[in-house]
Amino acid sequence: MSSPFHDLYDRQMRLPGHGEVGQQRLRDAKVLLVGVGGLGSPAALYLAAAGVGTLGIADPDTVELSNLHRQILHSTDTLGAPKTVSAAETLSTLNPALHITLHPEGIQADNALELIKRYDVVVDGADNFATRFLVADACGLAGKPLVHGSVLKGEGQVGVFLPKSGCYRCLYPVMPDPATVPTCGEAGVLGATCGVIGSWMAAETVAILLKQRTASKLLLIDVAGGSSKSLGLSADAHCPLCGSAPTIVSINPNRYTFACSSKIMSEAPLEISVEDARRLLSQNNPPILVDVREADELAICQIAGAQHIPLSEIPERWSGLSAHASVLVICHHGGRSMRATQFLRSKGLSGVTNIKGGIDAWALKIDPKLARY
Ligand SMILES: [Zn+2]
């Protein structure tokens, strides 16, 4: 017996692993869309059309003319309207059975965790790093699958992050300086490129809901060049979010810089050369230098004036460093000091910088009298 429900979804229910059971899974599912712009638009349209039962829409923006070449949920009829409202109008016409929940305040540090806990899968098409990292952290803490997408010029990526299988922070432990990364507004993007990435995000979301995904992965898609590749991910034991000794155990608003770009621009570089470090240390108001090696290593060689905090003691003693606007971290070759730098930055200390190559590079390039080991 054919029913309107059956007719509507017949072509996808024929697919292997879908059927009536799969369709019911989609109908029972709740998916949160973070952003209904260039990526969220096609993702939302395909999820609504596929029969996902509930879509949450979090987006604080309004529809602008410059959005319309890629944000195909919206139209000239809804210029100036909140994107949540504009999106809901389009989606409910496409699928009147869809249940839509609007979150016009968008994802913020104070609502992210509570919001994400209400959904089964989160689809992140946000256009800024602060929101991406906030959403990734909240998904990790709440144990929710995350489908992430981003696009720049003719290329994009889709990340599928399943609980305990490798998270966004395994891939990107520290939020990059947004000032170093061009946005679509600056670099330009073709609408159809967003369509490819957003549609791929919808396909991965449906696959997760149908229990067809068991591992995290990253898809790199060169739309302009006509190629794509899939990289398998695995959980990193040192990950600040999902590792064995996580440093991100709650949503700390200070960790996500939503402030104006001038504040972002002032963030110190993540890593500098020994030459740049020496220049900074010899200026009038020098940064504090922290050596995170062990005591027996310091006995071999050290830089005068450095404060000694072994890496293992950083988690207990880091708060004393928060009084300093600028901190340089050094170790033997730069590995341990980078871990310390990432830890300190995860605590909101944005003025912490790693010294590349460690004290060994210092001995080679700055002070040949230092003993090497
Ligand atoms: Zn992780």
C-alpha cells in the first residue's frame, strides 16, 4: 500500500541500509544547524527534504543582499529578516511535517552546551573560528557527533567527528589567529562551491543518523580543481579536549575570542624563532621566559633569567603566569614547550608564544658557549 509518506521518501528508502527503519530514524532525529549561510543553506534543505524530524536553527544574523549568491535558503523577499525566520519559511514549505526550533541568539559560550545536549547531531557551517571551536568543544563535552564544514575560494573541507574517535581539537589543538586567515568576504567564494560542501555535510549527517559511520574522518574537497580525498582520523591521546588528561573540561568564555578584530590582531604568534625571541628578550619591557625542561637538563645549560616550571607542573602552577601579558616558553627542541604553550592558551593566556627549536637552536644560533646535549 502506497502512502504519501512512502511516496515522498520512496527514492531514498530504496537505498541499501535505508528502508522503512532508516526513514523512521531520520524522522526521530534532531539536528542542530549552526549557521544557515552558505553551507547551512544547502545542508538544511537536503536534511529537511530527507525527512529529518526536527531541525534546530542557530544563527544571529539577518539576510543581506551579498548573501544571496550562495545562501540559497534566503531570497530577496526576506532581505533584512533574521536568517532563522527566513530559513524556517523556506524549509517549512519544502517539508510541512518538519519541526523547526529557532535559536535567533545563535551559539554563545553561555548557551552552547545546553543547546547542543538537546540534539542528536550538530552541523556546523559557521564562518568564524571562535564559533567553530566553541561548537567543537561543546560537542566533545556533550558526547555529540559533529559534522563540520568550511570553504575558502574553490576548496572546502568536511569533518566528521564522532565521540571517542577523534575530535576537531585532535586536528586543531589551538585556535589559529583569525587575523592570519582570510575570510570568504576577503577571499571570495563561488555559491556552487558552498553547495557542494553543504550538500556533502548533509549526506554525512544522514549517514550518521542511519548508523553508517563508525569513525571520524576529514574530507578535503577541491571543487575548482575537481578532486577530493578522505583522511581517516584517530583520537590523539594528548588532545586538550578528548585526550587522557584533558585541559578543556568546561566551556570557558575566555577561550573563544568573539571580540573585535583589533583584539584578535593583538594576539601573540603561536611560535617564533630564537632570533625573534632574543630580540624580544633584549627590549625594554621583555616578556617572561619560562623553561619547561627538567632540573637535570637545566644543570647542563640554561638562559639567564628564565623561570623554571617543568612541563609536568604547568597544570598546577600556570595561574602565576596569567599576570604577564607576554610569555615565551622554551624547552630542549620545542616540542614540550609547544604543549605548554597550547595548554596555557587553552586557559585563556593569549600572550604565550613557543620558541621554535628550543634551547638547542639557541645554542646553535645565539649563544655558541651554551653546552648542547
Ligand atoms: Zn580530540
